[in-house]
Amino acid sequence: MADRTGRPVRTGPERIRKLAQAALNADVTVEQVDTILESLSETLEDLNNSTATLDATLERFNDTINRINELAPRLHGVVDRMEGIVGRVERIVGLGESVISPLAATDHAIRGVVDRLRRGAGLG
């Protein structure tokens, strides 16, 4: 047994009051823990729903990335074909400029001659 020397001796009613107070404190503590556990349970359910939604979103994202990966080689092919078309158009434009250049020079020369004739004749 514990040595009780130097401690005041409690009477029966004091002990009952002390035990009743301890029981009330324990009851309040149990209610607080119960409230916290209920709140934690709701939070975990919300987190579970969020995780499920995140999983679905990540699956859709992964599917999209896979489709992009499948599309990339075809896009390279399209770009290569477009570069070929642009090269041909550039050659056609260059050829057209080559054909038009002498005509433009001839036109410019003829206009110069006509302008000089007009001025010489006093018409312009």
C-alpha cells in the first residue's frame, strides 16, 4: 500500500464528489472525442470522394496524352507534306516573277518612251 503520511484524509462525501467530478470530466472528454471522430469521419469521406474524382480526372488526362502521342506522327506527316507544297508554291511564284520581270521592264521602257514623245509633242 501507498504511504499516506502527510496527506489529508478525505471523508466519504468528499470522495464521492471527487469521483462524480472525475466521471463528469470523463463524460465531457468522451463527447469531445466523439465529436472529433464524427468530424474526422466526414472529412475522410469527402477526401475519399475527392480522391475518386482525382483518379477519374487522371485517367481522362492519361487517355488524352495517349491520343496526342498517337496523333504526333500523323501531324509530322502533315507538316512534311505542307512543307513540300510550300516549296512547290515558292518555285511557281519564283517562275512567275521570272516571267513577269522582262514584261515589267518592257512596260516601264515603253511608258518612258511614250512619256518622252508626249512631252516632245507638247501633249503631256
